Amino acid sequence: MSHTLRGIIPPMTTPFDAAGEIDEALFRAQVRFFLRAGARGVCVGGSTGEGHTLTREEFRTLMTWTAEEVQGRIPIVAGIIANSTREAILRAQDIAHLDIAALQVTPVHYLFKPDEEATVRHFRTLSEAVKPPVLIYNVIPWNYLSPALLLRIMREVPGVLGVKQSQGDLKLMADLLLDVPAGKLVFTAVDALLYPSFALGAPGTIAAMPTAIPGPCLALWDAVQRGDHATAQDLHRRMLRFWNAIVGDNLPACSKYALELQGCPVGLPRAPMPPASAAQRAAIEPALRDVLAALAPARAAAE
């Protein structure tokens, strides 16, 4: 089917039990939660989904469950976190039988950083070996690709659909949006600054915030699209406070706790990542109440 990637696309968390095994029932229920919330797509196997801990078999299984639950209603993005071109291709080939809108792929992230030419070859070789287009997931701090290199790859590699720009520097996001080639996409994962990212023209977001609070993120997106910046600014202030409460080295665990508070239990993080601490839970709870309280006024403003 034809896919349009746009708007709020939550990355799925991966529900683990105390033994570190995946809970199928909780995972499938989470897909349905995001469908009910109005998500414009879902992503599986990304950072929020602890994709770096998943075996190839686990990743293939999660993708299959997602496709079964989605049934073509919204696009599915496959998150591939791999340390070699070969491994990235193998993971993509494992799910070639599924209807996937795009592959979200990190640059190589272990100790040995490839140079720019090797990075271009990596994404060219990958994109030529697989069917779905590639979305570069620019998130690795020690292999963070510059706007100039990302723009070069988008221009030179037809199979690269665009970039998911992470980390907190909005200037880098703005530089990408300023010169993005026609037909390419720059999604924002600058969680603290979704509002200005949308206002600058980002076509959507695939990030932890849409996972933890899909309702407010959808309301923010809709407010910016209709030019209602008073509502958008109010949502932004509340969402920034919430982000400050969940951000940390165990961000996936804190996102899981926020989902649990909204009636969507998603299990534990996979060891050694710790669950949300008592202090984190105490900060998340009031911040979540505050941001969810903005939904009724936002809906009223949209009517």
C-alpha cells in the first residue's frame, strides 16, 4: 500500500517481564492504545523500544505482531539499530514480507567511527539492498552526522527518504529544514522543542514524547497546523515541564511509567536499565496530570 509519513508517530515501547522476556499481550494492547489515540503511524525497535537489546528474532516477532494489529490502517516504521551494514541489511530482510513504510536506521555506533565516505557507502549499500526507504536516525552522540553530510546523503542516495533528527540542538534542525532536498523529509526528535520544530516546518515527529503522551502531542500538532499558536504555546510549556520530568538515562522506563498511569501498562525495562525511581515517579505524576489537563481546552479551541 501507499504510505504517507506525517504527523505524530509514537515509537513503541517493548514490554518485558521480570525475566527479560517480551510480553506479547501487553505489546499488542499497546498498539491498540496508540491506534485509539489517533497516532498517524507507529515505530518499532527504536531507542524508546530498547531496540538495541533486541535479537533479530525478537525484532521480527515484534514487527509481525504490529502488522497484525495495525492491519494497514497506519504506516509502520521499522527501527534498525545495527553496528554493520550487513547486520542492518539482514534485519531489513527479516521483515521484507511485511508492509513497512520506512526503515529508521542509526549510523554505526560502536567505538570505531566510519569516515564520511564510509557513512555514505553504508546508507547507499543498505538502501540498494532493501525495498522500503531509509530514514537516517541521527542520534548517536559520538557519531552525530552533520547537516552537511545528511543533506549530501539525501541528495546522492535516492533510497534515503530523509532524517529523524534527534538531540537538543534546534539550530541543527533548522539548518536541515532550510536546505532539505525536494521530496525528502526531516522528522524532529528534539522532544523538548516539538512546538518550534513543527512551526519551522517539520513534517512530524517520531520521538519519546509521542510515546509517553500521544494525546497532547497530537493536540500540539493540530494546533500548529491550524495556526493556533496560543494553544500551541500553552501545550509547549506543559510538555516541556513533563519532558524535564521523564528525561534521563532510563527514558524508556520513564515513558513506560507515564503510559501505565494512562491505563496502558507496558511492563519493565530490560536489565540493566532500571525502572523509574521513586523520585522520578513523584516528578512524573504531577507533570502528567498538568499536561493531560490541557487536552480539553485544546479540543475546544479546535472546534
